[in-house]
Amino acid sequence: MKRIVVTGGAGLIGSALITQLLEKDHNVICIDNFLTGSREALTPFMTHANFSLIEHDVTMPLPKIDGHIDWIFHLASPASPNHNSPISYHSLPMETMMVNTKGTHQLLDLALQHNARFIFASTSEVYGDPLEHPQKESYNGNVSTTGPRSIYDEAKRFGETLTAYYARDKHLDGRIVRIFNTYGPGMRKDDQRMLVNFVTQALENKDITIYGDGTQTRSLGYVKDTARGIIMYMEKDNLAGEIINIGSQVEHTVLEYAHMVIKLTGSKSNIVHLHDVTDDPQRRQPDISKAKLLLNWQPTTSLEQGMKEMIAYYQNTQK
């Protein structure tokens, strides 16, 4: 049994991570301030003997945690790119920048104090609007340091810099996982990311809204696969300082995803196009060769299966 800290555990990936860690009989301490996470996501764990919750903002001085810590997963951060969402990184710019920089710094120090293994949850957004396709971990990206998405992209990039420094100069077992677009049951509707928007709009037979012409591509990973990959990365020895992509290689245009949702829901929705979004990446697909080689990991949930599970979740929540 490991004693594990998960920041951002009330988020989509964090709660899936906690589910799988508890199934492995680990002891999990979740730290979350519920800025973008959902209290409901933690409800299944609250009576579990191996789970405890600390309600706290990790940009503030960290509370004392008694006993040894073996692993730290740092997932806390706003992540939605939708300007209209009240919990997007555009709506929470300082919180986004601070949790990925100051928060990361404090959690790295905590890991150092406990000689704990540390994973920083980075993002495919560090690749920006990529000139390389698919994106390998060695690709340094095509990013703007001052554009509207930089509050997220650059904060994540600096979080990677901090983690790499601690691994290189302080000999911490620090690791970086670059998580590509992830979906699944439990996404907050007000998050307003692409697929949750499409599904909720389709189920209500409302217009499905697409930013731009819809030819931009995304590769969507199912949340259970994503969580499993991150845990496998943490479990594997001798990977300090590594960077690994976790995501799906099944790439479709945004317009294709909209049509899939309409078909799977039997919706009467029409598709409408809104204005382009500044710095919106035109192509997004991970090269997961490294995850396959080092972790023996790859996604196992088909896109159709995952979408059906997500649709069923929102159908049930609307009843």
C-alpha cells in the first residue's frame, strides 16, 4: 500500500485516478479547493477507509500532513479553454498561472521532504499549434508567450521546467505527463469543453455550436484509459525526469465529432458555426510510442464505447 497525495482530485481525471488507486488498496489524500472540481465526484470515496480530503488551495502554504508520503500526483488546475465557461482558465487566469507555478513549486518541496515520487500533470497545450504531427515528447512546440491561451500553456510549460529542475538538480524522482484531450462521464456541464457541449446540446435538441469551420482536429482519450496510463507511469521505476504523452491516436475533425454525437443520441440538433478562437490548435494527436515502449500502455476503450458511456451518464442526470 502506498500513501498518495492527489491534488485536483475532484476533477474529471483526478476522480478517475482516485477510483483506480483505491481499487489497488492504496491510501489516498485528496487536496482540492473545488474551484473547478466537483464535490459530487468525491461522494463515492467519502466513506472509504483509505480516503481523506483536505479542502485547500495549493497556492497557499500547504497544511501539515502527518506520516510518510510515497507518491504525489499534481493535477490541480483549471483546464477548459472555452471563453464562455466560468471555470475556464480564461475566467480564472491568475488561479491558473499560480497553481501551475507556485503550487507546483510548493508540492515539489513537499515531495522532496518526503522523498516522494512526483508527477506533474502537464498538457498537450504545451505543443501549441504544432508544426509537427503527431506530437512527440521531443517536440518543443509552436506557442505564443503572450496570446490569450498563454496563461495556461506557459504556466504548464513553467511547471514542467520546475519539475525538470528538481529531477535534475535536486535528484527528486519527478516526472511529467502530457495529457491530451480527455473526456468521459462526470465532466461538469459548465466546463463547456467540446464534447460535453456537444452531448448536452444534442440531448436537448439544441443547436450544436462549433468554433470556426470545424476542420480542426482533436484526438480524444477516455478518462479511465488516461488515469490508468498515469498510474502505470507512477508505478514504473527508473523513469525520473522523463516526459510521456498520454492520449488517444484516433484523430477526427471537430465537425466529425459533432456528427457522431448527433448519430449516437438520435438528436434533431443542427450544427452552427461561431467565430474562430485565437490560437486554437488546428491539429492535435499524440505520438504515444514512448508510453507503449516504457509502460506497455495504450488506450483500450473505443471512441464509440466511450461516447456511449458519456451520453448515458448525461441522459441519466437529466432525468
